[in-house]
Amino acid sequence: MDYSLITKSKCTDEEDPTTRKPEYDRLSNLKSFDETRAGVKGLVDSGIKHVPRMFHHQFENNSVSCGIQVSIPIIDLEKVKQNRTTREEIVGKVRNASKTWGFFQVLNHGIPMNVMEEMKDGARRFFEQDVKSKSRFFSRDYTKRVVYNSNFDLYSAPAAKWRDTVVCSMAPDPPKPEELPAVFRDIMLEYSKQVMNLGYLLFELLSEALGLNPDYLKEIDCAKGLVMLSHYYPICPQPELTLGSSKHADNGFLTILLQDNVGGLQLNFHQSLNALFFDFFNLLIIALRKSVLMAKPKPENDRISELKAFDETKAGVKGLVDSGIKHVPRMFHYRPDKLDKNSSVSNGIHVSIPVIDLEGVKEDPGTLQNIVDKVRNASKSWGFFQVVNHGIPLSVLQDMKDGVVQFFEQDLEVKKKFFTRDYSTKKVVYNSNFDLFSSPAANWRDTLFCLMAPNPPMPHELPEVSRDIMMEYSKQVMQLGCLLFELLSEGLGLQPDHLKDMGCTQGLGMLSHYYPACPQPELTLGTTKHSDNDFLTVLLQDHIGGLQVLHQNQWVDVPPTPGALVVNIGDLLQAKLLSFKNNCMNQLG
């Protein structure tokens, strides 16, 4: 069960980097900045002369020097639909650019110049209107279709970016026109329509570059989604100290970027700095940055066709097992070196993650302090710990595990009602492998995802077979989550309610995984090596086990402990711990 970080927070303090004060409180400054809702533009409008410390970046030398001229490919799409020979040439250029760069520019793409200019002007009009008008769209809840703020990762990134952003989910379920900002509503609708048309064409070219039918990627719904991000980069008084966008990769299928006349975009191998981009079907990580375009799929092993055929059954891995297969399909095979790395600690050394008993945590100050110390030490040295006597009855834990089994083992026609790959608008999602079409190998599991907070599904929207226990277990886990955030806050030397007051306990995403018996377990994995990109994960194991965690470069088994829950410190909290540590060092220095 994953807690998502949903924050709300302020900042304006102007600071000369040559006179840093040891008592600098980064978290308070972030909160202060966020609560103004004025963003980076508000700082500039206030007349600051120095970039606040929260925006200071550590720099690498990213640009090509020594006089070498390098430029990404430019592909002219003129006559792509009229002339077969021209189209084949363009497909070849798309294939080569995708293979060698992962980026390319397009000309004569069909979007009129005046539409592009009006789009840039419209974005500028939005950000340059008064704060009160923009504040109507201010939020850090990305389930909303229109969101304005500064820095989506404000509280987790090592340094904030010098930019403000408005995000609009334009497809497959666009906002009503009246929900869009009036100041550039019309051009958003028109530009979105134009970019969707261009997206269709690009997916056709990419399909052909893969040796597939032109409509293949469209038919697996890659062109259904469209998210528009409009970034605004105000003039910076000390540009040598900060960045508008830091080094990153886009986690979408395809990004279409419209630059203004100022420039500043740089590419570093397979990473880019985005000013305005569109995300098609964000569950399919862009394959052209990996190896999929390096060779035409062989007829004897057409992996994409195999994946598609598997997905269309909607029966998942359980369907394969029920069919009586004796051999694991090739799409699930992992390279031997990937499997070997998950061998656990051996040589007779016994290592186990900390187990923390929460009994008496609310009754005795001495016991509370002892538990806070254990949580701090476990979070620092492991990033994992187990909790017992956590307040959730054993009967609820068992009923939750039974409810998951009942869902996956019911009739396929019942499960199919919840089958989808749309994570942006659906609160209940059943499928096998969220990254089925992008990962090197599929995991041997099926999954049910339910967004249980802050805006839970209606009871009738939940699977009937596990509805009651899902609601009860969610309620119990939310209460445990509140306690864990209190302990973590105190472990950071903060007030007990600090993380809760930031809204960290508002979100709850429940993932229920089902791992059918595997005929050849030496060939595949149920879950690959990963980190959780959330704030906190509370995990309930069944009696079979199989969970491993990485500790000091060794995989450590976490055998099931009756009544225990595994707590994993997610990436967002680890970033906050690092920030807290740096602040402490600054205070000491």
C-alpha cells in the first residue's frame, strides 16, 4: 500500500549567498514560498536581487566544447502522406534518429506557424496575469485536470527549478472548456487538436520504423493520452546559480516540445530539458531510447505481437497457468545475470531487517522515545523496517489477503470489468504488468490497483468480492500511516504533526499483487529490482514470502513474520532525509 506525497506549502526570503545564515531552515522556506502561490514570477516581481538558496544547484559541465559542432537530426515531413518513396526515406530517418539520439526535430509537420506563436503567447499571458487569477488553478493534487504551481517536486528535489508550470490533461478525457484558463482556453484546445494529429503521424512512422503496420502503436492506444505542460522561466538575477530544468529523462511515450525564441534546451545523451511537452500514454516508457529500434523484430520472435496477444486475453499470468502451460513464455525470461544478482546473503551470515514493536507507543513517553530512536536508526541504516503490535487486528490482515486471492481467482469475465491501462482517470485498475510494453522482461504477476485516498472510489465501484475488506483495511492503514508519519517527524527532530500538516497522509494507493505458481521459477521474477517512488510503503506479505531488500550491496531475505507489516522508506522521504541532513550540516558549519 503506497502513501503518495501530497503537499501544500510558501517562500519569499531573499538571501545573499555570501552571507548564509547557519540557522537556514530549508523546509520552512519551501513552505513559505509555496503558500504565496505566486511562484518564481512572484519572487521576480518582488524585486529580489539574489536567488534564494532553495534554488541553488550543483553544476556539471553539460555542453559540448572544444569547438565540436553537434546537432540533433532535423526531419522534413513534407509530402510524407503523398509520396511512398518520400515516406520510406522519412521512416528511415526516424529510425536512425531514434536509434542514435532518441531525439529529433520535425519541419513541415502541419501545425501552422500562427498556431504555435499563439500557443506561446497564450502560455505567457497565463503566467503574467495577476496572482489571484492564477491562484484559482493552484494545487498539488495531480488528479485534477488543470494544475498550476511551481516545481511539482518542490519538497523532494535537492534544489528547486527557476520556473512555474501549468499542467492540463487534454486527453483522453479533456476538461470542459469552462474549466480551462480563459486567458488561453481557445488556443489550448486548438493546439491540442493539432498536436494529437501530429502524434498520430509520428506513431505511424515509429510503427513502420519497427517493421510493424502503420496503425500498430495507435491500436494499442499509445495515441489516446495527451498531457500539456507549459513552463514559464522568469528573468533570473543570478543565472549562474540555478537552472530552469535539471537533468532528467521523460517518463512518457513521446514528447513534443515547442521552444520559444530564448532557447536554453540542452540534450545530454538520452536526457532533455523541457519547456513545453506532451505525454502520450505515460505507462509506455519511450522505447526508442532503449534498444527496440536497433533491429527489426525477427519473425520467429515478434515480442510486441506476443505481448499484445497476451494483453488482449485480459486473463493475465493466472490465465497462462490455468491453461496448463509447462514452459514460461519467452516474454517473461530474464537474463541470467539479472537473476543471479538477487541471490541472498550467504556464507552463514545472518542478517535481518529491524523489527520495531509499537506496543505502548501512545501511552508511555519513555517507550515513545525508544521507538522514535529505532525508527530513525532503521530508516538511516536500512530504509526498511517491520512493525508489530501496530494496531491492525490479525483478522483484518488475514481477510485482506484472502480478499486479494478471491479477486484474482474469480471468474475472468468478472475481473475483465476492471481491466484497463488507463491510470490517469480510473481509480480501480486490473491488469498484468503496468510496464508490459516497455520493460525488458515481464514480471510473473497480476495486479489490482485502487486509489483509496484522498478521493476514494464509490463503494459500488470496488470489486464486490473484496469491497468490504478493502475499505476496512484502508481505514486501518491510514491510521497506522498517521502514526508512522508522527514517528518519522520526531525522528527528524520536528513536531509530531509536521509531515501530516504538509498533507503527507492524504494519499493512499493500494496495489494488490498475485503471483501464480510458476512452472520454471528459475527463468523469471515476480518483482524486479526497484525503488518505490512514493513517500512511504506499508507492505503486507502472505505466508509464502520471497521478498528481498538490498542492504550494503547484498540481497537480504525478509521472511514473513505473522502479524508484521514491512515499512519501506520511499524515494521522496529519502530525499527529505538527505535535505534534513544537509541543513543540519549547514547549521553546524
